[in-house]
Amino acid sequence: MKITIVAGARPNFIKIAPIIKAIEKKQNEGANVSYRLVHTGQHYDKNLSDTFFEELNIPKPNSNLDVKSGSQAEQTGAIMIAFEKELLQNPCDLVLVVGDVNSTMACAIVAKKQNIKVAHVEAGIRSGDMTMPEEINRIVTDSITDYFFTTSTSASENLLKYGVNETNIHFVGNVMIDTLYQNLNKISAPLFWDKFQLENGNYIILTLHRPSNVDEEQSLIQLLQGIDKMADDKKVIFPIHPRTKAILGETNLKLKNILFVEPQGYLNFMYLIKNSFAVITDSGGISEETTVMGIPCFTMRNNTERPETQSIGTNTLVGTSIENLKKLFEGFLKNGRKKAGIPELWDGKASERIIDILLKK
Ligand code: UDP
């Protein structure tokens, strides 16, 4: 079986790493499977792309479509045009896409139109929020997917509601958590650890990059000022996403606790999360990682496509207002951490399950 694996953005790199390892393991056992890795170039900054390839030992892509940034349509169109040529030149039996970025949707459409089977890893999750580009990517991708690999039973149920045939839905667990388990013994403190006098539990991690939080400069500034005040005596480490950085531009913010740092590599970032007091974020992936590491997570969104991080894990859905964050954070300071568990099958073996299933097809 020839598999073309697509990755375009930071969270994709984290998800494909263990899938490639699982394929290589099968190859070593003599299985007839090969892969070709296509990087669409959606994320191209060194610290959003190259660093992840190096740290997670992802092989150099066989092809880089080099699409770079653009509007939603420009980027999606550019990926489709380039990926069509790529697939015609390098035919395969299956295109495997992960997550919910533009590359996921664009490449799934191109593959399907060439009558190539599509596997979607992290299928079926839904926020119900059609203002999120990712939600549209999820729905379109799942409407043409052949093999659905899900992280939760609720994602599988969503697919059944959409009329997907049960035999094509495979609840396998979470590949992002495979990567976490595979790298926990390699995580390390970033260079600024001593400079900022960080210690286990004396700082908060903040990440923000979703349009609902960062596109309006004034509300972003108010949110940052509110978090800065709320942090009290704790430092807030804020690895700033290029998108958020572009919006703040040269604005000179007078903040007491928030420390701006570059987007972190995976191994430093996981170390920072694991040792933090709490995390404030609008990322979906981070709410999964904090759940597994037992770190309290406050998600600055009105909804989540990962409900198990809230019902089972450590995640608290805040909404986007600073008032609500303050209220929930005070409750947490008063009552302590909520009791949390780890969702079913988030055990580090999802990628192996995926490859086992695909090889039986
Ligand atoms: N991440 C990282 N360094 C950072 C910020 C995030 O390694 O400075 C990792 C994070 O741990 C998670 C992934 O990137 O695994 C999530 O990426 P992002 O927030 O961009 O995507 P989302 O989860 O919102 O789709």
C-alpha cells in the first residue's frame, strides 16, 4: 500500500510524527507499505515548522508545495492546484490527512476527485461553530472521507449522525497523545527558564491565536491587560503566534507579568506546560495535552470540539470575556484543581491502531 501523508501546519506535524513511526515499524516487520510525505508549506516559519521536524525526527518531506500564507481562499486554492500536480506525478492508494487546517480539506478534495481513498485522522470532532474556518474544514473533509479515525466516542457519534457508515468509523485514540508519550522523557527547560526565575508551579502559560480573540486589536489588548492583572504574583509566559504578533504590531503594552517569547519548540513547550501552574489558551490541541498531564486549562472560547477535555479532563471552557476568566480563575484558586481523568484510548497507541486497520483494507 502506497500512502501519501499530508501535513501543512504546526499541529499537523505533531500528529503525523507517530503515524510515520508506526508505518516504519510495520515496514521493518516486512509489511508491504510505503509512504510519501507532502508538506504543503502552510506554516513555513522555522519555529512553526523546521523545529518540529528536527525535534520529532520527522523525515524530510518528499515534496514541499511551498504555498505560504494568503486569504482562506487563496491558500486553499494554492494547495489544491499544487497537490493535484503532486498526486498526478506520484500516484498512491491512499491520502492520509490529519486535523482540521486548510491543507487537510484541500488535499482531501483533490485526492477524492482523483478517485483516491481518503483517511482522516481526528475525524468527527465538531464545535458547532461555523465561524471557525476549522469547523468548515472538518465538515467538508468528513463529507468525502473513506476511513474515519476518531479520538473519542462522541466524535464517532457525530459521524453516525451525519450518516457515515459505522463500518468506516474507527475509534483509535489520539495521535497527539502518542507524540506526547513518545517525547515525555526528552522534554527540557527553555533557555529563558533561569533568566525569568521560573520554577515548578510559579507561572502560567498563555497562547492565543484564534480570530475570535486576536483579530480585534483593542479587545486583544484588553484581554492581555486583564490577564496581566489577574495573574497577581505569577509570571505569564506568552509564546506569541505570528498571527497575534502581526496584529499587535509595534504596540507598546505596559504589562507587569506577561512575558512575550517566541513560539516554542515542542520539547521546550511541553516542559513549560508540564511545570506550569495553569494554562490559558484558545488552542484545541493544548487542552488535550493539559488533560493528559493533569494541568488546569482555561480555554478562551465559547465552544470546544473536544468535549472530553472538559467532561473528563482538566479543561474549563471560559468564553472570550476577561470577566468570566477572572470569575472561573478565582473559583479555581479557592477550590483547587478539579479531579480529572484521561479519556479512553489516549494511551500512546493510536497510530499503531490506525496503521493496523489500514493494512487490513
Ligand atoms: N505548541 C508548541 N509550541 C508553542 C505553542 C504550541 O509546541 O509555542 C504545540 C502545542 O503543544 C500543541 C500544538 O502546538 O501540540 C497546538 O498548536 P496550535 O495551538 O497552533 O493548534 P490548535 O490546537 O489550535 O489547532
